[in-house]
Amino acid sequence: MAIIGGRAFFGTTSEFLIALIVLWTVAMFFWRAAQIGNALYASPSLPVFCHLPISDANIFKIQSRLFVRVSLWSALDFSLLYWALIAKSGMGYQALFAGIGFGIVHWLFVVASALVLFAYALNRFVPALGWLLSAATVCFAIFGEKQLHLTHWLAATADWIPPVGWILRGIGVVPNSGVVGDFLPALIGATTLCLAPLAYRKIQQNYSLAYETLEPQPVESSSEEKEFAQKATDHIQSREFLQPFNWSTAGFVERLVTRVLTSREKTIAEFLIGGIPNWTKLLRNFVVIWMAILLGILLFAGQLRSSNGWLIYAALFLAWILFTNLIGSWSGFAGSSGFGLQSPIVAHYPISFREFATVMLKVNFVRFLLYVPVIVAMSLLAGMIIGKFSIVVSLLTTYGLKFLFIFLCAQPVMIIAPMSPSTNDTQKLRFAMMAVIAILLLLGSGAGFFFAKDWKWIFLSGFLSAGISIGGLLFYARRFNRSRFDLVPLAKNEATPQ
């Protein structure tokens, strides 16, 4: 939000602001639809309702109000964007009040569209599209102003995105385009508002928390239910569920990982990932994302040939996806199911810091090496599609090895990242300040290594990056082993003095 709001007031054209509003609106449609699902079915406060005499209708009412409160941030986002857009027309302080008014109207349409998406769309794709479009909007806000063809195309689609087309005509930024042209945005907006109550009613009628009731149900079991119960009993008595995970029959990524793990490390890895690894599936998903990007490049090849700037934020976006892919698969550091603050699952088992750090390093290293050929091959294909093959080859040879080194240096930090939220380490003032300084030094040395031309500075910044990353892991391990912080993310006023 800070990037979107800040970008709106510095060196932007009206057309760029309209394109930014359009892209951020579509991203918020999917993002808020995903938040509806999280509020109704995945909120941390839901388990407590299982122990209270409360109906599903009342739970739905409570959680829907929670969603509305969270979604109010969209009113602030679009108020800033409309304020900046109106201010460019020469209006004085009245632009602020007009921006707030249009921002609130826009928020209502975002909530309405999110309800329609959640009720009638394929919900399994909604969260992923929300993340992708949000990341694309941030990249566009930073690097997209020079992409004139993309900016013009996005601004031209404003009439199809409610309520952007109607609001732009109300502001006077877009000239009237006849009865048919002016009627289209109003029709799309009215349709959205008419579908929203129907979608809300459908979600409300189908909502059920699906927790087990303690009241006996005097219903006779059918033959199918008895057969299912017998199979469940046989499965429990056979104790097959206690058998360890069969790595030899898993995906090819899992089979490659087992070559570098000992028997105990396999058990620890199985524990840290919560049962069945999905590393092969994540690699396939990464390839699918690349294929979607290649399809977009193929569709807009003519516009992309005229500029090289989009290559930068495309690389940053893929690096972010790669980072989250590698860092987000260790569920052993998640808290136990329950209400309130919970210790991580790993805190209840005799596994040392050195053991799970070694497992994570080995697994992440093997997985990263498998991602590298995919990135190189897809980058070369993208270069061939847009006719910039020589430029892509030059970028890969110039910065490819540097990127590889920086990502390898980041491996120790990627061990601390999933672990830190389950502790109260950042609530120790001295440690938090040291961590901030170390992160800033790591970012600075990494940027110096990436962009430096002199070999002396490249060597110095690379050595500093590796030293900070490895030293940070060793220092964190030392504090972890000496119990300098708790394995519970305590609130600030609950923290005990050292």
C-alpha cells in the first residue's frame, strides 16, 4: 500500500494513474475474495467456536464483519489514488475530499465484486491470482511508467472494470464517448451491485463450520457407512499410518533430496514438512507460472520489443516467487492448532538446532539447483520470442553467476526466516536492532556485489555478504541453544526480563 500510495504523487501522468487504479482494482477483487474464504474457513479464531453454543449463522455474521473491517484498507488505497488523479486536474484542497468520497465508493464495489467472485468463481485459483496480480501491481508501480504501450492498454480497459470507468467520467478525466460508451460502465457497475446480494445470500446459506457436534444422532447407519467404518477400523488396527514416508515412490525431486540425507535426516525432514513433501509439485507449479508468463510475452511481444525496462521487474517477480517457494514449506515451525499464542510444533520434540538447520540447508540447496535450469531455459525462450535473445544471453552471463552466488549466500538467512516468527526474538530490543543492522548490511553488500564492476569491490562485497549470512546463522544458533529467547511469540507486555 505504501508503494502504491507513494507512487501516486511522484512524477506520474494521469494515464499511468488510471492504469495503476485498473490493475490494483483487479488485484483487490481476487485478494478480497481470498480473504472472505480465510475469514470464514481458515481464521485462527474459528477453533474456539467449536466449544461454544453458537450457531453457524452467528459465526458467519461475526466473521463477515471481521472481513469488512479488514477490507476497509482498500478505501484508503483508492482514496489516495483518486486524490492524486483529481489533484492533477488543478483542483485544490477539495481534491482530498473528492478522493475520499470516490475511494469509499470504490471500496463498496471491491467488496461486492469479491463476494461475486467467491460465490461463483473457482475458489482454488482465487488466492494465487490475488498474489500474482498484487505483485504485478507493485512491480508496475515501481517500473511501469516507461512502459507506454502497457500503460495505454491498461488505461483503455477502465470501462470494463467497475467502478473505474464510471468514476473517471464523474471526475471528468475521460471524455464522454456517446450514449453507448457512457452506458457500458454504468451497466457493468449495476450488474455487479445486483449480483452482490445474491452472492452474499448464497455464501450465507452454504456456510457451515463443519465441526463435530457432541449431541448423539439417532440415525441408523446404512450398509455403506458400516462398510466405511469397518475399513477405517481395519486401517487403524493395521497401523499402516504409523509407517514412515516412502521416499522411493515419491516425486523425482524428493528422490534426489534423499541422496544427500541420512536416515535420521529423512525423518526430521518428514517431520518439518508435516508428512508428505510436495517439492515436485512446487517445481511443476513454478514451470506453469513461467509458461503463463511466456504466453503473456507472446501476446504482447510487439509492445515488449520496444523496451528493456520490464525485464528488471520480471526478474524481481520471479526471484520473489522462487524465494517464497523455498522458504514456505516448513510447517514444523507453525503453531499447534488452538486459540491464542501457541508454541511451534518443533518445540515439543528432541531435535537440535543443528539437525534441522542441516536438513533445511541440504533440501533448499538441492531444490535451488533444480530451479536454475528452468529459469535459464525459460529466460532464453522469452528472449527468442521478443527478439532479444542476445540481450538475455548477455544478462545471464553477466549477472547469472552473481545471482546464483547471492541466492546461495541467502540460504542461511532462509533457515532463520521460517523459524523467527514462532519465537519472541524480535521483541528483544538489542537483538532486533542487531538484526536490522545485519539485514541492511546484507542488502547493501549484496547490491554492491551485483552491480559493482571492479573485481576488488566484487570480491569484498561478496565476502561480506557470505560472512554476514553465515555469521548471522551461527550467532542465531548460539542464542537459540542458550535459550536467549522463548519458542512462543509472546506479546510485549508478557515478555519476562532477561
